[in-house]
Amino acid sequence: MKIIMLGAPGAGKGTQAKMIAERYQIPHISTGDIFRANIKNGTQLGMEAKKYMDQGLLVPDELTVKILLDRVAQEDCKNGYVLDGFPRTIPQAEVLDKALAELGEAIDYAINVDVPDENIVRRMSGRRACLSCGATYHVEHIPPKQEGVCDNCGQALVLRDDDKPETVQNRLKVYHEQTQPLIDFYTAKGVLKTVDGTVDMKDVFEAIVSILK
Ligand code: ADP
Ligand code: ADP
Ligand code: ZN
């Protein structure tokens, strides 16, 4: 099963993608996590990506597409995967589509997690991330067991640089201009499913599971 998560930054794509990955035993692939791991390790790719990420801009397609195609070609992806944060532009979607078509494959579901902009800024300022294992929490809605500490790996949680309100506004603008057109792209392919992302995370997940059945 090949699944794409669509939605604004902070809509809950990552939260749901992790639950889907666990339930269906497929890898969760987040391009944002891959970039953040590269930044943390000080790689060339990380340094390049950071310039864009810090401003709330998209990392150029040339850099992003190659990383994603390499990742989905790995052995653990043969039974499918859930993509979180890719594609984010029409050209990215077209490259993925073409690469899959060459293998006689296609995306099965594009799940659009729908959350209005008004809710997003509030969610992002409360998001806390673990840069070690990629887990995310929310100070009010989804708190860790111990404040400021990751439940999975015990590392300190941080407010991401790009989750500050000024940057979030830029990211929303970029989302509407460059990523939202993917909703029409996947609707035309007959695989788009929209869920209400404003309800409790467990209820969002239930809605997704009933689509994937
Ligand atoms: P969020 O989960 O809040 O939407 P991500 O972790 O997916 O954020 O992405 C963080 C940043 O990483 C983005 O704002 C962008 O700069 C970069 N990024 C991640 N995925 C992509 C992509 N597919 N194309 C371009 N840039 C990307
Ligand atoms: P995305 O990957 O789309 O950027 P995340 O999954 O990181 O979004 O979620 C953004 C923030 O909102 C995180 O702090 C997360 O814990 C919180 N969150 C996710 N889903 C919900 C929900 N259904 N209700 C309230 N908060 C949520
Ligand atoms: Zn962790």
C-alpha cells in the first residue's frame, strides 16, 4: 500500500503517518525528518536545505526528489510506504508518478488532512519535536509523559526553528501556492480522500483506517 499524506504544515500528517506505519507495518518516510537528520549531522545536504527551511521556503525540487527516489527504492519499501511531506509541488508529484509508472505501480491513496489556517499557528507554537527519533508532541493536546523529554528515546524536546509564528505564516503561504494544487492533481487520479484534521488524533486515525480498509 502506497500512501501520501497531504495537508498544511501542522495539520497532523506526521502524527497520523506514524500511526499508519505502525498499523500497516510499512515505513514512514518524512522528507522533513531526512533534512533535519542531515542538518543535525552537519552534512552538505543539511547545510543547503537549512537555508530554505529556516525561511519557511521549500527546499529545491532537484535536491528533494533524488533523496526521496533513493529512499523508496530501498528493500523495506517493497510492500509500500507512507510519505509524509512529499510531494509538496506538482513537479515532485510528476517525478514520483513517472518513477512508479516505470515499475507498473501507482499511489493508492492521497490522504488530505484538512485543518483551517486559523488552527495551524496555535498548533505549531505548541509543537515539540524530538530531533533524535522524529517523535512529535503538543504541549496541550499530546504532551509527553515527562515535560520536555521524548517518551521514545529520552532526548530533550525542542521547538523547531521553523515553528515560530513568523515562519509559520510563510510556510502557510508556500503551502497554498505550491502544495495545495496537489489536491486537484490526486483528485484527478481518483485517489484523493479528505479527513477532518481538527478532531482528536484518535478520531482522525479512525477515519483514515476506514478509508484504507
Ligand atoms: P511539517 O511537518 O511541519 O509540514 P516538514 O518536516 O514536513 O514540516 O518540513 C519542514 C521543512 O522541510 C519544509 O518547510 C521545507 O523547507 C522542507 N521540506 C520538507 N519536505 C519537502 C519537500 N518535499 N519539498 C521541499 N521542501 C521540503
Ligand atoms: P505535520 O506533520 O502535518 O506538520 P504534526 O503531526 O507534526 O503535523 O502535528 C502538528 C502539531 O499538532 C504537533 O504538535 C502535534 O502533536 C499536534 N497534533 C497532531 N494531531 C493533532 C490533533 N488531531 N489534535 C490536536 N493536536 C494535534
Ligand atoms: Zn525521541
